Amino acid sequence: METNTAQLEIRTAQRTIAATLGVNPDLKSDADLHAEIARRIDFIKGIAREARVQSLVLGISGGVDSLTAGLLCQASVRQLREEGVEIRFIAMRLPYQEQHDEEDAQACLMAIRPDQIETVNIGEAVAGLMDYTALPVAASASKYDFVRGNVKARMRMIAQYAMANLSNGLVIGTDHAAEAVMGFFTKHGDGACDLAPLSGLTKGQVRRIALLLGAPEDLAYKVPTADLEDLAPGKPDEMAYGCTYEEIDRFLLGEPVGEATAQLILAQYRKTAHKRALPYAPV
């Protein structure tokens, strides 16, 4: 009886979370995904028209999420220009010192073919802030490295907003449902943006959309990494999660998932609720 109750609670939570994050389990065929691509391009175009901006700004990391968002943005600005709107897509490279997978980032840029590419190395800015921030003397090396990783993410967002301000633009985010459910983003870092065209998609759906938009298969299925920790460079997301993206996607799509994995995802979702909410305020 206890097992049945636990399974029922998990299934209920799956449905509730999927609905909250806007997950669509019916995006199965290529035709479904092509229609979804068109819908999301229309979304980007509609926001750009309404805001009367002249640019869209996005940091390109070398991973599939920024690649897919970049392909959607470039397609959007091409269509807008054909419709008489003066707008361009600005892709930003934001390495921290030397990026070990720079080759992948350059391959993403080649696939996207953005209107403009700007590069800002955030290494000195991050080092300067960390040097002058009063951290506890007793902070462990791993704690210091974690804090520095969040500073990197926030410094990248500062650079993107500076470019957006200079070019009368909007900043594009890359968050999707698989990252959102795990809270796997830096608050006010990569979690900050003006519009998030990948919102509600599972990791598998992001990859398939990338392929349909012409992305190379090796980039679409590259092992995802936030790559924020100096002590663990290139650490795979799945290692940080304790489960796979395939398992997270199954959870979000309402498919069977092992109870231990489901509980892990639920615990992470609850723990990171503050990241998905507006600032706390008195009521």
C-alpha cells in the first residue's frame, strides 16, 4: 500500500511540475517539432516587434542550448528583416581565460552564422571581483570555487546586458524545462534574461530542434556541462545531478521513472524553488 501511495504521489507531482514548467509531451514527430519551431520563432518576433528593439543578444558557449537558441534567434531576425524590421542578432563569446572547448563554440557560431560576433573575456573581471570580495578566511577551496563559478555566470550576464543596452536590444536566455526542474542555473546569472525561447522544452526536444534547424549532430549531442568550476573543468551536468537527462526528460513527460530518481528530482525541485520565483516580499 505504501509503495502504491508513493507512486501515486510521484505521478501527481510529475503532472503538476510538467504543467507548471509548460512541458508539452505531444512534441513527438518531426512535423510536431517543425510546428513548434515556427511557434517559437513567432514568439521571438512578436516580443521584438512589441519592444521595438534593434538587436537580440545571446552568449554562445559551445553547448546545444545556446546553439539552439541562437539558431532560433537568427531565423527570427532574418524573417523580421524580410518584413521590413531593422534588427540584428549579436552572438557573444564570453570565455573565462582560455576555454577548453573553444573549438565547439566556434563550430556553433559557424552553424548559426550570426549577424555580429562580439568577444569579451571575463577572466580579469572575475579575478578582480574575487580579489576584492571579503570572503571568510575559513572558506574551503571547493566553496571558493563554487562562488567563483557563480560570479562567472553573473559576469557573463552583465556583459550581455551591457551589449543589449548599447545596441537597443534584448538578452536571450537558454533555460529549458530539464534545467528548470533541477534548478540548474545561476540565479541572476544565466537565469536572468528578457526572453527564454527554449522554455518548457525537455533536453531531448532541444536536441531534436537543433538538428531540424541544421545543427551538426556532434554539437546537438555533445555532453552538456556548465563548466563553471576551476577544480572540476568540464564537469558533466549529469554528474552534478546524480541522474541522466534521459531520466529527467522521462519524469517531465510523465513516463515511468525509478522511485529513487523521482525523489531526487523532486527534492531538487523543492530545494531550488526560490530560483524560479520572484523575490520574497511582505504580504
